[in-house]
Amino acid sequence: MEMTFESILLPGVDAKRPLVIAGPCSAESEEQVLTTGRALAAQGVKIFRAGIWKPRTKPGGFEGVGMIGLPWLQKLKAETGMYTAVEVATKAHVEAALAFGVDILWIGARTTANPFAMQEIADTLQGHDLPVLIKNPVNPDVELWVGGIERIYRAGIHKLGVIHRGFSSADKTIYRNVPNWHIAIELRRRFPNLPIICDPSHIGGRRDLIQPLSQQAMDLGFDGLIIESHCNPDEAWSDAKQQVTPDALKEILSSLVIRDTVKTTEDLVDLRHQIDEIDDKILEILAKRMRISGEVANYKKEHAMPVLQAGRYDEILTKRSEQGSALGMSPEFVKEVFEAIHAESVRKQIEIINK
């Protein structure tokens, strides 16, 4: 499906990178909303975010103040001129947000992963004209993300953007949600004009990771940042560890290096040509390795040997990880590469042995 997107920029919002959306994880009280919003407005932030309805993993936790928080956002907008943004997950959420004049809606990761919920939101948005931001689904599935975008687009909402907030993982990492930058990059490849906003608060889950993650997003050409900021983050009712004060946010933003994305890529042509040549050689070498794996499979077949040799596999992973580290690459990266190579080799050997 071919999609043409309209600008998500609202009147008075600067077009320069990064577009900044900031505010508390949750709207907790009128005083908290106004205090945080005023401080952010004084720093030039134009778009205020706050969770009104909060999806929680388990029942019993703070699930947002609900509709009583929407007038607080109205009051902040009237006083400061800031635009407001909230997360919606149901038809009722959308209807309430529209009734109270919320300017931008975003759809959370759990909702994006549910096609039924996405369709309900899309149907409710029919006939309206406002920016909608779609977070990546919790699981690393670019097709599910694209599907959510298509559903909202088919509803006539063409002021669309996406939020990259990382992906759930069973593995232990320093991140709350693993970035998997390549998935956002693939989305950009498919839709070059679709704005991508990074959510370093949810990716990192920690204040100290917000700045480096924001810089990575800028280095990758992302269009904006959505960062959780609270007037007293240590006392926040939800996600306290990943929220920063408005002053800390100012420091984070001022430290970012925003590289020129207007330049053409002509200066990179020679380097990219070298990369293309190396990639060609890598593929040729991999093809040769797989041919040898085929010969190994024939030998195993003739001598009734099992395909998987656990000792050999462990030796390869350990040795190659050490070699990669010595060559300046992360052991995790090298391990992942050789796990993929080994999996393809095993697949090929099984195919040959079963012929």
C-alpha cells in the first residue's frame, strides 16, 4: 500500500531537529501538571505529554487518573500555549481526548500489537484531522508496526508519525526495552517521509541512559524525541527511575550534537562503494563456507554421524568471539553472527542428510 504522509508539525512548532515532546509519565494532579508544564514551557518545549490512562502489566497498580486529568491539560494549554498529547488505547479514550481538545494522540506499544484494538481506534478516528503517533509493538515485528500504521492511515489520518520505544526481551540487558535500531531503520527505508520519534525514557528505563540514547537517535537521523519529565521525578507515581526534571531535560537537549542531514550523500559515495565491495566478498565467502558445510554433511551421512557436534559448536562460538573482540568488535555481535551462520549450516546439513 502506497502512503503519502502530511506534516505532523503544529503551528508555532519549530521544524528543526529534534522535535521535542516532554512531560510526566502520568498526570497525577493539577498542581503537578501545571508546575511541570510551566517549567517545560519556559525552556521552549511546545508539546506537553502526560499519561491519562496507564496500561499496567498487573492489576492493582496506578492506572492513571482518567478523564479528570484532561481539564488539567486544557488549563495548561490555555495558560502556556503548549500543545497537549496523550496515549489512547480504546474508543472511549479517543472520544474523551477529542472532546477535551487534545492536540496529538499516541498509541502505545501494547495496543499496536493488537490489531483489533488498532482497528477500533482507527474506526473512531474516522473524520478527524489531527496528528497520531504510533509506537512500535512490544515484540520486534516490523510487519505488525506497518499494519498498525496502515489501519490508521486507511481511517483518513495522514498526519502520522511513529515512536520507537524499544522492544521487550527475555534476555537481561542494560535496557528496559532493547532498542533493536535496525527495525526502526527498516521502517525508515520503507517509508522515508514518515517521521520517527525516539522514546529514550522507555528504551533505557533509567535517567542516565536518556542522553546517550537520544544522541544515538539523532545520529541515525530520527526526527524527534519524546522524553518523560516530572517536576519531582523521585516521587512520581509511575516510572520514577526514567523521568528527569525539566532542568535535567534542558541539559540533555543542549548536549546533543545534531548533525546536518540536509547535505547530499555524495561525499559518502566512495566509502559506500567500498562497503558494497566488501559485502559482495562476504557473501561469496559465506557461499563457499556453506558449500564446505555440504561436504561435511556428506561425510557425516556416509559415517552415520549426528549433524550437531556440540563441542565443535561451542569451540567456534568461543574462539570467534575472542577473535572478534581482539579485532575491535563486540563479542556479542560476533557471537550473534556465528550463531546465524551455524544455524544455516545445520539447516543445510539436515537437508543433505535427509535426501
